[in-house]
Amino acid sequence: MDNQARRSPVNAMLKPWREVCAEELRGQSEADSIRFWRVAHTVEGETRAPFNYRFEHTLAVVKLARWLAAEEGADVEVLECAAWLHDCRKQLNAQRGKDTHAQEAAQAVEGILAGTDFPASKIEAVKTAILHHVGLRLSHRLEPLEAACLWDADKLSKLGAAGIAHFTCISGAFEPIGTETLLARSDLWLPLAEGIVASLNTATAQREGQERLAFQRNYYAQLRREWEDSRP
């Protein structure tokens, strides 16, 4: 696009799509977090939940998506937009039957992006990526590349140091939590994490996944040693 096109009155009226996506996700996720926690804090005049898991998770996915797009040659606009909106209609601990949050998020994409500078020709690709991001294991590699990278970014965000931090922060909202409980749940989580890493689509994500999984194994092994050690 040349400078004249970028400066046209029509384009000047369009909202930056990244800002719109972030605002949409923050508003929806904060309200859902307050509903879920049933407690809130006032911070600089704003009502905030103790921990907004959905927004923190999404930020991690967005950062990973940008990185994977550069490493794997995916369309960064499609991938980043899909990362911002992949969980935009998901609720914490929602009382539902079949999980339809991917379909609901994909249906919301056009409305959220209306009036923004996001390329209309790429909206269907965003929706396709969102529709394919669910699940913790894959039986085959996903296509197109943007769908594969979104799946990888979403799952990588659940591994490593950030994954532990997010899991620990949200755990107390589901059940009373303590070190023994965290260790017991790690015994359940690590085999699932191994399956996630085995399912990652791209070579870049596979390398990163192995590193993050190794960190989690070491972290929980160290936590167990410290907790069970009888030394004063």
C-alpha cells in the first residue's frame, strides 16, 4: 500500500485492529473473571478480578504467535489476530455441554473487526485458524500454516514458567490449594504435557515445547524435594 492510500480519509477513520482486539478481549475476560472469582479489587478506579487468567493466557499466545509467524513464515496479521480472538467467547468454568467456544469466537470475528483496518480478505483465514485451535492432542498436522501455528502457540502457553504461573494463580479459584495439591496435580499434568509436545505442528514449536516441558519436570521435581525433605 502506498503513502497516499495509507493517508486517505477512509483509512484514517478506521480503528487499529490490534487495539480493538485487545480492548474486546480485556473487557470480556475481566467481566468473566469477576463473575468466576465472585470477588474484585479496585485498582486506580477500575474494578479488577484477583487474576484475569484469560487475558494473561491470551497475551502469552499473542507473543508466541508473533514469534512463530516470523520463524515459520506464517501470515503475521492472520496469526496474531486469531491469537487475540481465539478464546474471546470462552468462559471460565462455564456450565455447558459440548464445548463450542471456538465456533462462537469465529462467529464473532467479523463483528469485532468491523470498522478496523484489518484486511477484509484475511478474515476467513482468521476464522479458520480459530476453529482449529481446540484440543490437547492431534492425530495429524494441521493446515493451513496459520492454523498450525495458532494451535502451537496456544499449547506452548500452557507449558514452561508462564504455564506454571498461570496455573498456580488460577488454581485457588477452583478448589482449596496447597503445595501437596499442586504436586498431586502435577502428576496428572505432566503426562498430558508430554502428549501436547508430541502433537506440536511446527519444528520451532517442537523445540520450544521440549525446553518448556523439561523446565516443568525440573520445577516440580525441585518443589517435591523441598516439600518432602525433612531437613530443617
